[in-house]
Amino acid sequence: MEAFPSPLESAEFIAARSVDVAVDVEGARRVAERLFDKAAAAEFGLAGWKSLHELNPRAASEAAVGWVFLVDTLNFSFWSEKEDQKYLVKYKGKTYSGYWSLCAAVNRALDLGIPITSASYFATMTLDQVKSVFRSDTEVPIPLIEERHRVLNESGTVLLEKFGGSFLTCVKKSEKSAQKLLGIILENFPSYRDEAVFEGKKVSFYKRAQILVADTWSVLEGQGDGSFDDISSLTIFADYRIPQVLVHLKAIKYSEKLMKKLREGTVFQSGDKEEVEIRGCSIWCCALICKHLLELYEKKGQDMREKINAVLLDYHLWDYARDHREEMKNTPFHRTTTNEFDTGVVTDFWLTM
């Protein structure tokens, strides 16, 4: 199996050499102290993944694992420049935007009897079928529809040819290892590779690939095939929203030069030094937050290694961002283009949560 650079090691390398982004160690410690009581609550754990998000599957089944694979394969680019021009999906009386609009469209299709989560179906979908399944309830269509069509066909074909049409086969092959599953994903599904070059060294983030591993762990409730003993080896998923939260909480800091660019709405190219520094420092900062949290509980005589990890921290910070949008509106976020599909399209996909 091909060797892929570690996101955590990449983050440490980037943070040690970053010029325009700095991890505030004391700031990370203060965030850990703020989270001390919440980290022991059920909402911080796996239960929150299902209980707090009504669109996520309820069952821990092969069908639910298939749902996770489909959604995470398409989990890119929901960004819109204007608040009144969004891709929106109405489902069961509610209107969803951003990532949740994708989930709502998938659930809508399933309710209509369309086997959208079946590899044999999405491997051969036509562009018109993709447009129909992911149709918008506004005049704004889902972005990058041609790329979504291509990725669906490609990923479905890989599942059929190598894994009997089921992502659960990949999970079983991982032998209850998050890292082994991550390697299987990266080895076989090119659209999940998220890498860059920084200071002459190849670095990785593997945002969506790690999300897929984490969501598989979550939907299977950390049991059976999803009982990954090494789940804590994953990092947070370095997108746009988590850095914004960390800046808001004063756990990472931007230089005046970078802050000016962000406030002006500069769009960075994927792999630009500033973009890599933001993502890398965010991963390293969250690793420190987890470390500090575990130390705080250890001082209280509690071993929380099975209840605190970067995955659960990411889930919590993502929800925090959603719940505190108003107070965070003056904290700038970074806009970037993607090289995942060689399209050069802005993909701050958490922007329209």
C-alpha cells in the first residue's frame, strides 16, 4: 500500500515553520479549560452525532454506512457569495443549506424510492439523473454538478470492482483500525486525497477522508466493525469553519498582513502558503487542546482517553460555530480554491451551514 504523509506530523511541521499563523499554546489551554465540563457530557460523545443532527442515519447498519460514504464523497463546495443566492433543499417541512442541503437531498431521494446510496446505481447515473436527485428548491443549483457526477461514477465503479459494491467491505478490511481504513480510502478513491507542498515537503490534511472514517465510526456507534481502537489517531478536519472558531476563541492568531487579506475577501489558491499555514496550525492547535483536556482530567484522577479525541472535538467546534454565528460574524474566515478536482472553484463548503 502506498505511504501517505500523516496529517498530524504534517501539522506539527507546518506549525513549527508558520509565519502568518501562530498557535497560541496558552489560548489552546484556555479552550481546554472551557471545555472541561462539556467534554464529559453525552452531547460531546458519539451519541451527539445522531441525537443532535436529525438528518443523520439512526441505524448502525450497512445501509447507514453506505449513506455516510455517499454523503462524504460529495461533501465539497456549497459556498455562495451572496446570502440570498444559496443552494437550498426543503425536506419534511424544513429548509436546509450548505452540507445539510446535501443530506436532505439524499434523504429526499431515498424517500422517493431512488437507490441513491447503492453503488450499482450511482456508478451509472447520468448527469440528468444527478441534477434531478440533487435539485434545488431555489433557482441556485448545487455547485459543481459535473464534478459530482464524475466523482459519483468513479467512486461507485471502484466500490463495484474492488469491494463488492459496499463500503462496509472497506470497513471490514480495515480490521477495526481507523488508520488502515484511512489508507484504504486514500489508496482507492483519488478524490479523497488532500495534499500540498510546504517548505519543500509534501504535507497532508485528508479532510474528507478523515471525515469518512470518523462518520463511519459514529454511525456504527464505535461498535462491531466500527470499534476503531486508534480513532484518537485522527486529527480534526481542516476546513474553513474550524480555523474561524479557533481565531474567535483566541487559540490561533493571524498576522496583521494575513488578517488584512482575509478582511478584504482574498481568495487563496489551494496550496498557497497562507492556506496551508491556516489548516496546519488549526490541526496542531486542536491536538494541543485534546492533550490539555486529557491532562486536566488526569489531574482529577479520570482517564478520558476513550471519550476525548480530535474527532469529537471537531464535531463540538463545528456545532459551536453554527450556534454562535452571530457573535463570530466579525471574525474573518479564509476562502480558498480547491485542487481536489482540478477545477479552481472556491470551496468554503461550511460557509452556508
